Amino acid sequence: MTKDVVALTLQLPDPRTIAACLLSGGPDLRLQTLGEGAVVQLADGEGHPLVSIESPMLLAVPHEARRLLGVPADQLGESVWWTEVRATAATDQAQRLASVAAGRLVALLGGVLWPSEAVEEGIGVVDTHGVQVPPAPHPEQPAVDVLTDTAAVLFQDRPVLALSSWFGNALLSAAAEERRVQVVTPPHTLLTLPARLALAEVEGRWVVREETGGYYDGLTGAVLRWQGDSFVPVPGSSRETGGTGTAAAFVPVPNPDERQLLLSVRTCHRADEHLLLGGALEAAWQHLTGAAAPAAWGTAEPAGLPWSRRNLTDFARERAPRPTRLVVVGAPDRPAIAATNILRTTDGVEEDINLGVGYGKGEEPPFDALAGLADDLASHHGLRSALVHVRTGRRDVNAPASFETPPIPLALALGAEEVRRTGVGVGKVPVPQPPRAIGARRSPGRYFSLGEADSPSNWAALRSLLGHLRGQDA
């Protein structure tokens, strides 16, 4: 497994300090850069990369370090610089070099080193003389450990696999090269919602390595093996190959007291100088968490910028017409996380939002607030459609490498534009309750309740409703 080390420093690591810390690992090492200087690498005498450091990131919300690494925010102050040091998986010496470089940063600038055991290796010189390091399989993507004709394989040994800039760039690069991303983790690793969605979008695979040496898919439980140039399901072990068996380790983890609300929203706005994005997400946050607004946003995890609809809008406008992908997170007392895609289309500016909110023991999800949220979205935030699910799952909204019960749909909402397109009215519709008008009175949308929470029959109601709507779609 790759041993990444993170230096959480109280001061900004400037380029000269980073270079000095990298070179403190020992003699016969040299520096090189990637991406116009965005990534600095420490290489051996033949140019083989050993350690890579991406540009430091300011975390104005230090509790992101707790969410992703388990580092308490009270050890970090009001803000902290996150510098990630990634070692090649080829040698133990590279992993020690990463600890030395990150340890020097913390020693010079103050802060915390993660993981804590890296402190023991964070001082000293590493002997790399004679180390046999193979050429980097993908010189432009340090996160990729193995590259084949069909797959880009990443090894990660972290408590939480997040949609980091390393991981996101590897996903985009592999998709452009028509390769499948396969990320390998130990069984204890959790997968964040943005990372899960991004992996699914490129048809990637989460490969879990068991202590016994076997492998299985962390989301489906399919038994896997390395065959040729990628991980593939063992015949007869998964639905992918017509089987029904799963890995023995892929068993449910009882957590009946924890649930998640999952909300998928699509909105569309007129593209003009007065547009302010993020309103739909902010409204969902208020209705479902009780908080006035999210805590932070960013282009990857950790999300280090304090929530600001104006700054978010300005960032997306500068990138247009290219799409903008963002991660938005909440405060620790109410776990919530969203992945947002902002896209300029012929209709205007669209926001596609996937939000997950977690609830623990004694915290009842606000089911009664769903209709009011739908009305708010239709009235003020350009709602096209919204679908709400509930599931038994971790309060932190992360996915474990074990079986989880499928989510159950609760409600579907359509904005006025979708209602006009489908022609659906307030008449007879195959749902338990009559549809409710939402939004403007002159041109309302519709809110469809699919049944009681946790009722499996809601799936049948959703299928019937979607069939009804498609039948009325001219």
C-alpha cells in the first residue's frame, strides 16, 4: 500500500522550504516538477520519482482534518496548511523519505504530522544508494501506481478515501485515456460520497484487499482477482458474471440507529450578471440539517474554503463554459456532504447536486420538511427535479467496505418546466397520496410522496410514477 503522509502546518510552506525539506532526506537526490510546478518530486539519480508533493492547501475549516484523518481540530488552531506527501509504492525507502520530508515541514513550521507513527521516521537521513526503483508508470499522474493497457491502479492506505485532487486528476486522466481506475485499499477504509460518485461516473472499481490476501469489490462484494492487466470478478461470484455469491468479508455491519437522507437535485437558472449560485444547496442544508449554511466548499477534499455563494459563483463564472465540480461539507455536529456539478447549457446554468445528510441515535430525519424544501426549491431556486431517498447507513455518510441495505425512495419533485414537459396534472397519479402543487401558483410544480419511510413498496410506487410520467411525455 502507498504510504501517504500529510503535514498540517501552522505556517505556509513556501517553495524554498518544501525543496529544502525534500532534499533533507539524503544525498544523491534531485528535484523535478510536474504540471508547471504544481507538483514537486524527489527523484533518484536516474530520474525515477520517489516522493511527490502537491501545492499546499489552506484549510480555513480545520475540522476537515478530523473528518478525513481523525486529527482533532483543537490541535490545529483556526486555520492550517495541508501539504500531502505521496511516496511511490515501489520501495520502503520512498515511504521513509515521505516521512522525513513531512516531518521537517512540521518541525520548521509547527503543526501536526499524520499518521502519528510517521513521527518516528520524520527525522533523519534515508539511504537510497542502490535502491532499485522502476520508472514511474504514469509520469504525469503521481497517484497512479500501476498502469496497464486497460487499467490505472492506485494503492491507498488511509482511514477515509476522499475525492482528493490526486484522486480526481487520476480519474480524469484515466477516462481520457480510456482506462478504468481501480483503487486498492485495506478493509477498514471508508469511501466518501463525492469519491463514490466520481468513481461510479468513470465506471471505476473499489478493490478491497483482505488480510488473507484475497480481493473483493467494496461496493458489490464481488470476489476479484488480478487477471492479465486488471482486477476482474471471479466467474460465478457476482451479478456481473451471472452469479450470486459474494466475499465472506462483505457482511452487513449492524447500525440500526444511524440513517442517511440522500437528495439528488437538478436546477436551472438564467445566465446573467445577477446570478448567484448555491442557493438550492443552501436551502437544502437549512431544511435538512437546521444549519443556516454549509461550512466549507472546494474543488476537492478536503474542502478548505469557508462557504460563500458569491465566491463559488465567481469561480464557476471564470471557468465557464467548462463545467465546475465542487465538494461542499458541513460542520462536525451535523455530518453532511454534497457533490455539485455546475454546467452551462443552452437553457442556462444548471446545478446538479447530490447531498447526503447523516443522523445518529435519537436524531430523527426531518421527513416532514421534505415537502417544504421542494416548495422552496420550486419557488426560489429554479427546480427542475429532485429525488429523495432514505437508508440505514453511517452517520458520517461514508460507505464502508461491507454490505449496506439499498436506499428507499421517499419523494419525487418536479419543477414547473418539467410539469409542462410531461403534462402531468393534479389528477389521478399512481402514488399513495395525490400530488401536491409547489412553487408559483400560476405555474406550479408537483411534489409526489411515494409512501412511508423505510417501506420497500416505495420502489414499486416510484416505478409506476415514472412510467406514468413517461407515458404523458409528448
